[in-house]
Amino acid sequence: MNTEKIEKLLDSMTVEDLCGQLLNYNIAPATPLEELDKQFRNTRPGGLFFGWNNTPERIAAVTALAEKYTKAPVIVSADIENGPGCCLAAELFLPQMMSLGAADDEALVERLGRRTAEICRESGIHWSFAPVVDINYNRDNPVTNIRAISDSPRQVAKIARAFVRGMQRDGLMVAGCKHFPGDGLDDRNQHFCTTVNSLSKEEWMETYGYVYKEMFKENVGSVMVGHIAFPANEEEIDPILGPKPGTLSYNTMTRLLKGELGYDGCLISDAMSMVGTSVMCPPDRLSIEFIKNGGDMLLFPLERDYGYLMGAIESGEITLARLKDAVRRILVLKDKARLFEDKATVLAEIKSDRADLEAAAEELAEKSITLIRNAQNIIPMAPEKGAKFLIINMQRPGEFAMKYMNQADVLKQELEARGYVADMMSGVHVNHKSLEEKMPSYHCIIFACRINPMTYLGGTNRINWDNIMSFWRGVGVAHPRVVFVSLGDPYKLYELPFLRTYLNAYSADPATMRAFVKVLLGEIPAMGKSPVALKGFFDRETD
């Protein structure tokens, strides 16, 4: 780290420059460059965030525009939880993070992190808001679920550390773990309200605290603070609003994270547009309370937040020492990402290997498929060529999902490529009467359940009326060969305990669907080890 250079840069910045460094704007794909130019000129942002379906050209153009007005390089961030496709339209999505937990292969995870970092960096992305290090204790949590690695702190830490090692190797990217002080206990969504980490302080230190301390051993670049309250760590709780979310809590950010845990990196907020924090104080106080209480960089601020922050700085409410401490942490993060080095020199070191990323994704998928029940000894099956399969595509009505998660026809294509006939029905339109008439003509009925937190209705992952109608009057299990594969939420046996043949696949990406078909037909064994437990149904197999 170039401490002297960073201190010199800090000293050269005006208060206006320093204030701008605190801002990390969300860049919508359709926002005109002229509009962004005005916003950047007025506020001098330190960071930019790009969501889905971006191109390297768009990222480069917007970044260059912002850097016209800043004294420090602009850091570009994205939610790279499962591959470069999370941000870049032409790139690959990997299986979900719970697949990493099920495959239980640190070397493979590190390889995936490295290959992802290469592609992202050459495309202009420097900072990943991943890995997710939440612990999926509550099966009904609608945010974590398959975005979490496991319900074991040790497994979360082990796999997440490998992810960070791969991503941060050679400084191609900085990783950011989330969501502090820890999601996965509540059954509500922090996008919708302030959720709660209900552990005692002692329990928290042994679980979430342990995971974060392990992340710090890997020198993880940042920690994202969530809109999650930790009541055991608060002295005062509002009788109406309840405990403060982490993003507004001095005790969470300064005393616990920076103090007791000794974290000296950058604290980025989760999106400040989310209800879990934005309803907890007046809009003109939101950014001020985050920075004043120990946060360093605001994610998804509005342009007006610059004015609010400048007012608090000028009045002394945000001290110059606190402001400089926050910006120093941001500059150190940028230094870790090698943003002060010659860009061409850094890019010349990259030898991105998309073919190896694809191969690693296939390997991950094949190692993650977990056979939970095979009570009728159906798997593996070897039907004659020409045998007919009926795929019932179980999804949620009105779902919103990334494009790759709508590719359920991969199952159909894989079966047809092997000489079988495959028909598909949408689970939300299945009529049990017509299904009863059709079923006898099929060799096997596959229920492909894609319900998960990324098919985004946000409030629940539970089965609904449209999907349960497949089983009305017992029709769905009346056939002698019924296979249920969950390509998402791994807890569907809790709602459908009558299933005889059940697999967890954790992810609805094409590689995972291909791997499932291989397991179904005995081309590969089911190698996944369950990274979560469902009491009364199956135990966790990793730790």
C-alpha cells in the first residue's frame, strides 16, 4: 500500500472533493451520458455501480465521464455473486453460491473467483459485492437461501475465503463480503423492512463474528453493511421503529466492526434506497447518519445527498477527521484494486480464459447435485431411446428473474439430444385433471422447481396455489416415476414431504440443468454434499 501517496492525495483534496468520494452511484443502463455528466460535475463521485446487462463500452464511457471531475480514480462495482454475467450481458452466469457450498471444493472455488476477476477487470469492473457470507439459519429467509453458502459458519468461512483468494489474487479485483451484521435468521426481507439478527452477543461472536474474522484473514477489500438490526448490540431501542439497522448504527459499524473486530477496510452501505433503512430516519438525514456513525461509502445515493453531506461537514456534525478517515479507507480500497497504477500495464497482465471458466462452471454444477431421496430407486434410470419425459416447470406467477434463470428449456434440449421425447408444461398452468390424462403416456415426470430468492417476488420462497395444483387429488405422485429437482430453494421437502425422489440442485443456470440430466441418466453420480440441514428430513453434510 502506498501510504505516502494516499496521504498526499488526501491533503490535496478540497472538502468538495472529499465529500464526492463518499458517493457510489447506481448507473441505470438507459441514463443518457449528458444527464450523468451534469450529475458527476456537481458531485464528483468516488464510485459507480453497474447492475445487469451492461457492456464494457458503456462502463468505460461512464467511468471516463466521472473521472473528468475527480482527483482520484473512480472505482467501478457490481454484484458479482455468481459470475461475470451478473453485470455483463455477454458473459457467463455461474451456479449460485450454495452450489459452491455443496461442491465443497476450495481449489475449484478459487479458480472460479480468479477467472471471474480476469473477465470483470478487463471489462472495467474493479470491485465485487461478493461473497455473500450470511448464514442461512432460517429456511424461510427470502433474501439469503441459495445466495448463502451454507447454514454452517465454518463452511461459509472456508468457501468464502477461497472465493476471496481467487478474486483478489494479483489485485485484479477487490472482494466485498456482505451483509453485516449478518442475514439469514429473520423470515423477512431487508428490502422491505429492517430485519433482525436475533442472536445474543456471545452467539453472534461464535457464528457471524467468526465468519467475518476469517474474511479479514484474507484481507477482504470491503464489508457491506446491511439494513439489519442487531438488538443485542444496542443500548437503546425505539419503541415504535425498533432497533437501528446496521447502516445507521454507531454500535454496529464503529464499536463492533471497526473496534471489537478490528476491521480497517472500507465500509460500504447496502443500497440506501431500500426500505430497511430509508424509513428509519428523514431522507435528509440518511446519508449523514451513515457517515457520522462509521460508514465510509454510500451505495445508491441521490444527487441531493451530496448537498446534505456538505451541510453536515460545514456545520461540523461530520468532523473533518471522520470525513478523512472514510475517504482514506476508500483510497486504500482503490489502491488494493491497483487503480493508481497504469491501466494498460494492469490489463496487460490479464490472460482471461473463458473456456476455463465454462469448464469450471460445468465441474461445479456436476459436483453440487445432491440426491436427498431415492426411495423408489428411480435414479439412475436408463430408458429406451424414444421414451417420453414430461417436464413440469414450477415457477412463481409474475416472477421477475435474470434472463438465464428463464432457460428451463435446457432440460428439454438435453433429453432430446439423447434421443428422448421431452414435453414441457408451465407449473403455474398445470391442471391436475389434464395432467392425470397425460401422465400414463410418459416414462417419467420431472418436476423442475425454480422457486428461489432470485425469481424475485421478494416476500417468500413458499409454494403457492398455482404450483400445488399439480399435486391436487394426489395426481402429481400417482405416476411410478416422479422425480422432483429443486433448482433453487433446497427446503422444498418441508412443503412437499410426500415426495419419494428428490434432488437439490441449488441453481437454475444451464450448467446445473445439464448436470442434473447427467445424474438422472446415470452418466455421473450425484456428488453434492448438502451444505444445509432440514430438521426431520436431511442433515448437513459439510462443515
